[in-house]
Amino acid sequence: MALKPAALRVALDHAYDLAATRAAAHVARDPVRFAHAWALKSDADAEIAGVFAAQLAFGRVDLFGPVLERLFAEMAAVGGPRAWVERCADGRVGGGDPLVYRWFGRADFLALGVALGRLYRAEGLPAAFVTMEAGISRLGSLAPYEAAGAFFPTWFARPSSGSACKRWCMYVRWMVRREAPDLGLWRHLDPADLVMPVDTHVLRIAQLTGLTDRKAANWKTAVEITSRLRAFSPGDPVRYDFALAHLGISAGCTGVASPACDACAMKPVCRVHAPAPRRRRAG
Ligand code: SF4
């Protein structure tokens, strides 16, 4: 479907406004809530909590959410995420109750804790993230891979590898954007330079509305969607991410006509509801 800029802008802004009115309910189902909770203690606690919350944010929120609750309860028992990663770096965090989500387990969480503890003893997350590529690379360079599982290295996939880096894009969005639901802790990065976190929800809606025709959720697709959104919001192209993602996470968009479409702001530009092309008369 051809991109219709004026109609698309109206639909995106409508979706953004609707998501703002439903922000409390959406945040309750969104991993950003963990960063919010720890921001009450300190920026460093929120930054570290955000890394864990973002890295586990795949699949169903009702499955990864309880694992994060248990992990953060362990951290709270020793003073919070910052204190916990310090202990990891000192080798003072070991076994405990099972802590497993999909193909990641306790050894992976501890190894990430070690990397973060080492990073905070050096320069900290904000200083490492002069760019997203640099930040992921620096954190990965401090990780004890030998202590973790086979899938642990996937947490450090970088844009230069071609990965969409959805979880890191989302994390940096939380840290950099100044508007709710994001925290705006990192003022050294410009929201204008952020890249859309492209997960299955965002990719599906981008395809349905002509923001991309690309099939794969990779870095090229993320950059293309971002550059098209930049035309509508040059200073903050990822402002639409929360709204579009929650059309899938909270509103139940599955990419086919359903009751979710009735209240969907994107319906006027969604290919599912485009009029069928007229047939030419024979003769
Ligand atoms: S109109 Fe329906 S299919 Fe299209 S984006 Fe909205 S909920 Fe999804």
C-alpha cells in the first residue's frame, strides 16, 4: 500500500494521543515499569534495572514479568540493583531459587550483573553509551562469557551485526526520551537520533500502514521505519513506539480484522481495511 503521508500523520498522532490517555494501564503491562520503580531510589538503580527489564522483554509480559519480579526482589534484599551488581562483580552473589526465562537462567543474570558491576566501577552506563553501538560493545567487553549460557552473547548483538537490536533500542528510548512513559535520564543523547525498537508488533503495524515493505525485523528495517517517522516528528521520531507497540501488546492487534480494529487509531490507513480495488468491466 502506498504511503499516504497526511492520513498517516493524523493516524499516528491519534494513536499517540490515545496511548497517552491509557498510559497508566499500558505501563502496568510494559517492562518500563521496572525502571520507573527503581528511579525512585536512584538513576543508577533505574539504569541497571532497565537493562535487565529490557533484555527479558520478549514473549509474553505475563511470563517474563514474574521472573523480573523475583530478580528485583533479590536485588532489593541487598539494597537494590546497583548494590547487587557490585556484589556480582565481587563474586558475592551465587545460587538461589530457580530463575529461568526461556533459554536464559540464573548464570546469565549473574554474568550480566558482573558486567554491569565492572562497568559502574569504571565509567557507568551513561558514559559508555556515547552511541548505542559503543555502549553495547563496552558492556559486552566486560562480561564473563565463560560463566554464562550459550545464548548469553545474544544480549550484546550490535547494530553493525545487522540485528534490529529491539531491546537495546527500547532501553535507550527509556533512558533518553524526555516524555512519559520514558525517563529522560540521559541528556547527552538526542531523541532525534534514536532508532525505533522493531518487534513483531511494530513490524506488523508498520507493514500494514506502509511505513515499510521490508519483511525482516532487522537493523535496515528499523532505520527505514525511523526515517519515515522522522518526517512526522523530526526531533523525536520514536515518540510513536509506545503507542504502536501497545496496539499489539495491550489492544490485541493480530494483523487481521478483529474487534481490536474498532478502537484502533490506525484503521483509516491500515491495509486490512483498505477498499478492494475495482475490477475493470470486460469488453
Ligand atoms: S486496524 Fe486492526 S489490523 Fe489494522 S493496525 Fe489496527 S488493530 Fe491492527
